[in-house]
Amino acid sequence: MSSPAERALAHVRALYPAARPVPPAPITVSFHPDRLLADGRSVAEHLATDGVYRSQFETGISNGGLTAYPGGDRDRWEHRMFGGAYTGAAGRPVYGGLNLAGYPDGASPRFGSCHLVLDPAVSARATFSHGDSVTEPRVVGTASTFGAVWQALLDEVARTGRALNLPADDPDAWVRALGEPRTAPGRAMDDYVEAQIHGGLTLAGDVTAVVADPSFRGTPVEEHLRAAGVPLRWAPGFRLPASSFPADLRGPQVPPLAAAVAARYGRDVLDAELVGRAAREPRTWSSFGSPADVLQLLKYVWHILVLKG
């Protein structure tokens, strides 16, 4: 690892030194494989040819907020979380979630229709937070000092009756439920332990599998993901009729955009592949606003697919 990564880990380790090992759960890193980067190639193509998963500071794209630039929100919160260890674009951490509940759609599906499953050894150079970085979480930990994060989860269960989008009658029952095999998607849009992976992420050395939405079967995305050289598995997937998109989840513009996408491509049901196709030509939907506005609305379309599909 680079010295900035080592400094970041040491900083977090000192904040909450409660010694407890991270539970034996994989980190998953969600992504949309068909989104285009600045050179016109898709994320899946880059993964296949470069074999490296890069941070938003390097790619310039995100399935969350586009704030990875000097002085931006991501730059600011990384400075706070990691004690100013990182400067510049290179070598920044990449983000995922600790899949404690074993969900087949990954720990944080809001960020993509596919996800990488990381080797357990990667946890040794990861930091963890109770809550997404955008919320500026105060409870953090590492693989060896996970105690505060674990306690925050237990407190959440005791207070609300659920955590990780997993209901429980009592904290003990919730703990026993962790690690059970699951086949149904978790739909954990906001309820996850975020993982920040330091020291880079390569497919050959750090990834045990890539899990893809089944809508990409038989498409160039499948070809590129198979060419990446790690086992390919299929997620349950999310599909929803265009007529079933509600207006009360992500705003009144989302249902008409979903209907417009379905009509243009001659499909009644939306899925990850169709939403990605629409995202690659945002100017087609100019009646819904600027390309940036359209991409935000299509992000909301994906959110509803996760929640309702």
C-alpha cells in the first residue's frame, strides 16, 4: 500500500480503537457496467482491458454524487475521514459495502446493477463506517477495530427494530440472522456499512467474482465481464413495467420518463440494460431537461427498479 493509504488506516484505527474483528462477510462494490467513460468505452470494457477498478476522482463518473474534485464534497469528507492523507486524484480509496446480510444484489445496490465480490483479505486494508460517507458518519472502524461500528448496528436494531434493511424482533435474533444464505434481493438502498478500500483494487488480485444483472445476458456487457478473467455469476435482477413506476418515491418526472424509455425501445418492462441504454444517449430525452438532469432522473429510475422491481 501507498503511504497515504497507510496513514488513512492508522488515522481511522486511532479514532475508534475498540478491538473487535470485522465479521466474516465479503465487501461488494456495485457499478453500472454499461455507463460510458470520457474515452467512449464502457465501465465493463475498462475492467476487461485494464483490470483495475478506479475511483470517481479518476473516472469522472459516479452512481452517487459527482463531487470528486478539489474542494468538492467527496474531497472534503475524505480529508476529514482520513486525516488529510489523500491529495490529488491518484491513489484515492474506492467505495463499496460490507455485505453482512449476504444479499445476492450486494450490500449497496443503489450504486449499480452489478457488483464485484472482493477477496476477504481486502478487508485488512479497508475502513468501515456506519452510514454512507455523504452523511459524514462519525462511527468508523477497521478490520481489527470494528467494535464501534458493530455496536452502532446493534443500537440501531434496538432503537428501530431493523438494520441493513433486515427486520428483527430483538438484537440477538438479528445477529443470528446474519450470515444466513439468502436468495431474495435485499434492496438495501440506504442501510449498509460502507467500506472504503485503500491501496487500489485489481480484478486479478482482489476480486473473487463479478455478479451481474441478468438483463445483460447475451450482450456486449456479458462479453466484457467474462473477458475480465474472474468468475461471472448472475443476480436475481430487477424488472418493472413502465406503467408501475410511482410518482411518490423519486418525483413526478420519473414515471413519464420511464414510459418514454419503454416506448422508444419498444418494451413494456424496464430493466438494468434498458435504463443503461437510455443513459448512453441522454440528449434523446431533452424534454426532461439537460443531459445532467436526465442522468439524475435515470438514476432515480434505477432506484425504483431496486425498490419495486
